[in-house]
Amino acid sequence: MTETSFVFDTPSPRVVFGAGAIERVESELERLGCRRALVLCTPPQRPLAEQIVSLLGGCAVGLCTRAVMHVPIDAVRAAIDDARRLGADCAVAVGGGSTTGLGKAIALESEIPILAIPTTYAGSEMTPIYGITEDGVKKTGKDPRVLPRTVIYDPMLTLGLPVGISVTSGINAIAHAAEGLYARDANPVMSLMAEEGIRALARALPRIVSNPLDVVARADALYGAWLCGHVLGNVGMSLHHKLCHTLGGSFNLPHAETHTVVLPHAIAYNAASAPLAMRRIARALGSEEAARGLFELARVNGAPTSLRELGMAEAQLDRAADLAIANPYWNPRPVERQAVRELLQRAFDGVVPTDR
């Protein structure tokens, strides 16, 4: 029996998981009481979206390829117009975070339900968090209306995900779980999910690098991403996510790669203040240390390990530190400017971090 006091209040989408699960898309929509689906995707994922349209048959009323990164307001308005013009009673979002984000924006405005079909390890499909970019500023919020009603996870749809993106997307997912383990509003169930999510991804990623067509490894990775995304949607994030939002939003660094580089150093920063979380992360990785284990997971599997590799200039580190300590997220260790600046320097140089 745990001695921890906690509140457990966790809305969750229905999950349909397994190779070939995509064949159930029409019956899952019928279960929601929907008969007129607008299918959403990015332009490059049109062939997959057309496959979904075919599976839906008469339940599909249109295909919208307007999804793009950061969910610009113009794309949202155009997609909402499409949904209204076609009389859509639901949206089917096929792809990664950009497509899920467009579906969420439509749901926020029109309140039609979303069925999500993820093809990456982003985790957005498990959260009630949305973001819309207007006038160059991305505004985020949290609303239960944007949480997908059903998520179909089919590992067969991830077989074509490039190895490099698979690794960084997977470590990005691990970041959600790692910070969830020391969140202020953590609870025992989310912590179990977090540790298992890290374990599944750490087990899967080296096998995907060895054989990208390993369906069992792909299923393990998608399972881990589901768990990590569920953690992200239900407990707060800390310094690591604040740093990555700063580096991505203000310096235009790539999302998953930035998470991959920063995570080991953010974990090292918090190590002494969250020892139980560190033990659980290390155990899930099969490593003696959490921070070093995360760094090695990236390095051994060919992912970037320094901000320098991502194109950041060393002269930008001071400004990044200033931005990161402005309106900081809650963190188990106090967020101090000099210490954050040193963290960023180590991430820039790609030095091996340590929990000690």
C-alpha cells in the first residue's frame, strides 16, 4: 500500500491496438455514432489517408490535406470550412502531431469527435492539449473537447517511419514519461505507465535500428509511445519541456531532435532532487544511471547528442537561458539562471552527463 497522497482523475480515449487494427476504422466510427468522416492528413501522407478513405467507404465525406507543422490558424479555418461544407460529423486524423493538432483545432471550434490514427511516437493523441499558431505566435491550451474519443494504433503503419526519425521520436516520447516520474501531480498509476513506457521504447529502438521492418519492435515502440503520451496528458512537465519549447520556438530547432539532445542533461540537472525517479528511469533503461543511460540510448542508435549538431550557435546560449528561466515550469530543483546556462553549454557541447 502506498503512503503517497494523490488524486487520480484520468480521462482516456478508447484504444484499439494491434497489427491490422486499421481494418476496424469503420466499425469504430459507427461505435461513436458517426457516419460522415472528414479524413485529415499532411500532403505527403495523402496515399495513406486515401487508404483510410477507401476503408471507410460511404462513411468518408472528404479528404483534407491541410495539416502542417505548428497548426497555423489559416489551415484551421480552411479545414473547419471543409468540415461544415461537407456536413462532417467527425474527423479522422491520420499521421503525426501536426495532423492530430489540426483535428484538435477543428474539435475545439466545432466540437465534432476525433478518431486518431498515429503513425509516429509523438503522443499528442493521448492529450487534451492543443496548440494553434497565429501571427507567428503558437498559443497552447488544454480542453477536454480536443481529446480524441478513439485511437487506433497499428504498428504496420509505422514500418515506413525512417530509422532516424523513429529514434528521436521515441526518445521524445521517453521525455514525457521521464518528467512524469517527478511531476508535482504524479500518482502511482501514471508512474507505473511512465516506467513501462520507457522500458518498452528502450527495448524497441535498438531493434528498429537493426531491422526497421521488425513488426514486433515497431509494436513495442508504439505501445511505449502510447503509455508515454498518456503520462504527458495527465501530469505536469518540468524544466526539460520548458527548455525544448524555448529552443524550438525561439531558435527554430527541430522538435524531436531537440528533446533527444536536451533530455539527458535536464535529467542530470534534476537527479539529486528526484532520486526515486532516477532509479526508476535507470531501471527501465537497464542502466546504472538515468542521465548517462539516456545519452547512450541516443548515441548508440545514431541520434544527435549535441545542440551544435542541430545548428544552434554558441552565441545563442545566453539568450536561451534567459528565455528558459522566464515563467519557468514547476521543477523539483530550483530553476537558477547560471545552472541552466551550464546545462545548455553541456548540451551544446554534447558532453556525457552523469547523475552524480
